[in-house]
Amino acid sequence: MPRMTSTTVTHTAAASSASWAGLVAAALLGTDRRMPPVIPCPGQDVAGALLDAAAVRTVRRRAGLLPVAARTVPGPAPEDVRPPLPEAARQRLEQLLAGRAAPGGRRGSTPDLTELLPQWLAAANRHGYRAPADLLPALLEAARARSDLRQEALALAGPRALWLARLNPQWKYALREGAGVGVADARQAQRVWREGLFAERAAALAALRRTDAAAARELLASTWAEERAEDRTMFLDALGEGLSLADEPFLEQALGDRARNVRATAAALLSALPGSALSARMAERARACLAPGRAGDGTVARILVEAPHECDAGMERDGVEPTPPPGRGERSWWLGRLVEAAPLSLWPARLGVAGAEEAVALPVADGWRADLHAAWAGAAVRQHDAAWARALLGPADEPPLPEGAPGLDPARLLAVLPPGERAEWVAEFVAAHGLSQAFRLLGVCAVPWAEPLGRAVVDALDAARDAGGYPWSFSGVMGLAERCLDPDAAGRLEVLTTLPAGPDETEVAAGAAGYWAEAFGRLVGTLRLRATMRTELQPAARQPAAGPAGPLGAATPPRAGGCSP
């Protein structure tokens, strides 16, 4: 042990007596700007003396800490009896959770792992796997950063994720959004309903509604008078799933609520029930606004419109907001709300036509056509009426609506159609009009895209390349194609990754053609990676023997196969 001299003892005592606040202030400002409360040893600079003093003070602070009461040891994590991921899929999940989007506008030919994680999670949940215990923290962190991952991530993580979330305040979102996980009966839901936070209660109510609609409605009714207005509105939304005429008495009561948003939500739900009393009242009002008529010479049938001149108390109670949004006329607004809430089955008989297609084809007098068709479109979406949605959409090769035009929303109407018909309509639209107005339409199509739709999108991208455009002008559609094209299309797209022959290959590679080749190369690489991911998720007994290394070091499966992850 080194010998302690009087000088050392003196300086150690001085270091010990220096205040922690004084040491921190000198360290932050710098010893050249503020002299620390220390005495340097001979040959030692002030900065060294400051560090020595901080070390001594740190030891004294730690030695002087008083013991605290030990926290309760958490109970064991619940069991998760679902099968584990195959080893290759486990490694893939670890890679996806560690993936990061490339900085800047260009990603080269590397697949974007962050965009593949949502569909990987959905595919793993379809197989019924559980997440590896060692990856649960990373999975919870990923879902904390991205709300779009939460539903699938918490489903894969299972009950152990909720156990972990109780130990880490940063994962509280899982307790809220995962509250419905495991709520299998009314007794469990009642416990969460009594004790949980708002989001936990909302999740439990929605989960119970899926399994026992009547019990969920009774649970909501039991505390309805005690809930805040904003909470009543959100809870009422849960009744949209499994909605039936059994819910009508409760919703009729909610029409008299003192909160406007609650009344509007109740009215919207009741108007989705064509047999409800509200639908009958709205039908009577809307019937008075539309009538069959003829042109001046009496030869052409048309629809005559007499929009409401006021919003009376009865209309307001049934969910019609008396004040229209900015830029909208009062009478137009009131007419739209009445027609949208009336049963669509009313109109063929009222207008003297056979069905939806004939009603939509009728001319509308006095410039009311856009307002009437927009209201019918809202009714078709609310009532999930495919015949009216089909008639209002019309042929896909007709001129599309101008960007931002009020009235019909093709994407909402498409969502009412069966998936196959939806994809066929969008494929025809893309073939006729290109991709400039197709992004939202593509977003409502089932994944993976049906073959005609995938072919139409790729042909349109190829045409854009031939027209001299740049791929970043279509980056949104290209991103959708990477996630939504059938992975089995990768082989057919290989030809698009080659550069055209030219006198100066360097110049070609540096121009738009080079960027397109890179973008198509990324598309092909992503499709092949998705095919690999699909194979990795298959149970071990069904997986093919490992082949040559594919993208990101994974085994490359045969190009033919089933649905993508």
C-alpha cells in the first residue's frame, strides 16, 4: 500500500469537503472559466484535481446511501402454450426488429425491412406461433415506436408481453391496447371495466363485443350515466361490430344524450340498420325531398329535388347537424344527411326504376346530381350495399374525378365490393388512367394483389419508365408493389432490372434508366425475400430442404408457391 503523506491527506480532505454542486458546476463550465473548490497536488493541474475530488466525493455519496425497502419480487410470467417459431423464422424476426429504413430518398436495391415487419407479424399470427421470450423486449420497443404494429405485435407477444409491460413504464401502451387479449367472457371484462384505465376498458369492451354482443351492450349500459361525454362517444363506437336490431333501444336512448357527438354516433349506427325506427323516420323525410319527374317536353325521366329549408328539432335529434361545414350550403348539407341515413331500398320504388343502376343513371334536375350521388355513396358505404356501390362507381375506364373533387370517393365504395371484383375494377382503372390517381384505390385491395391487378401495376410502371419519368415520382406505388405483389411474380419481373443497350452504357446507367433498373431490382429482391419469409414460417415438417443462400443470407425457396406473408 502506498505511504500516506501529510500532503496527500490534506488534499484528500480538501477533495472530500468540496461540495458536489460546486464540482458539477466547474466541470460543466470548465476549469478555465470557473475555479473548482479543490487544492491541486504539487505538479497536478486543476482539471486532474477536479477529477480526483469527484472520485472521492462519489465514494462518500455511495457509502452514505441508506438501504431502502426491497420491492416485491414479481410473480412468474404466465405460460404461453402456443408453438414456438421455427428457428429460421426466429432469426428473421430478430433481423426485422433490428432493421432500419435507409436514410435519404434512395435505398438502392436493398429491401426495406421496416416495411416488411407488419406483414411478417400478421403471417406469424395466422400460423398461431408465439414470440421468443428473448425477443419480447425488442418487439415491445418496436410496437412502442410504431402504433401500426401494435395489434399484431401484441398478439404474437401474448400474455408475457403484458407481464413485462407491468414492469416497465415505457410499455404502458401494451396494458391499454392489449387489455382485450385474453378477455374471453363477461366476468373478465367486468373486472377490467371496473378497474382499468379508459383504453383498457375500451379494449375489453371491444373484445367482449366480438364474443358476446349482448353482454358487451349490457356492460356499457351499466355505467353509461357515469361516463364522461367523450368516453361515451368512444365506447359507443364499439357497438358497430355485431350491430343488430337488439341494440336499437339502447341507441335510441343515446339519441337524447346531452353531448352532440354521442347523438351523432348513435344516429350513424342506427342508420346502418335499415329496419330501425330512425331509418324509417329518415326515409320519410328523404322521400319528401326526391320525386320522379320529366323534362319540360315530357319525354325524359329525371329526379326532382326539393332540399329541406330548415333543420327542425326532430332532424337534429336524429343526428343532423344544423350547421354545415365551411364551404357547404345549408340545404345541400341537410339533404345529404337525410338521404345518407335513409335505406337505399327506398329509392327504386320511389323513382319508378328497377334497381340501383337505373336510379343512378337518371338525370337529376337543377344541378343536384353531385350532392345526391355523394349522399347515395355514403349510404352504400354505411349499409354495405354492393349493388349501389357498383352502380355509383361505374365503369373503371370512364374519366376519373378531378383530384380533390367533392362527392364520390371511389376508394370507400370499392371497400364495399368483394375482393376479387375490387381488384378487377382497380386493374381496369390503372390500365385506362395510369397510376397518378390510383394510390388510394390500390390501398383497399386485398394482399397479395390478384394477378390481373399486379400485372396492370407493373405494366403502368414500365410505361412510366418508357415515357421518361423518374421512379421517385412513383415511390408510393412502388412501395405498395413491394409489399403487395404476389412474390411468385419475381421471376417474370427479372427482365425489368436490366439496363437498355446503348452507345454509352455509363451514361445510361447514370440517367433515369439506371434509377428504374435499381428500383425494379429492389422490387424483385423484396419479392424474393417475402417468398423466403413465407417458407420460413411453415412448420418444420413442411419446409423444403435448404437451397442456396438468398437475400439477406436466407435460403432461397422455389419460386412457385402460395400466399405471401
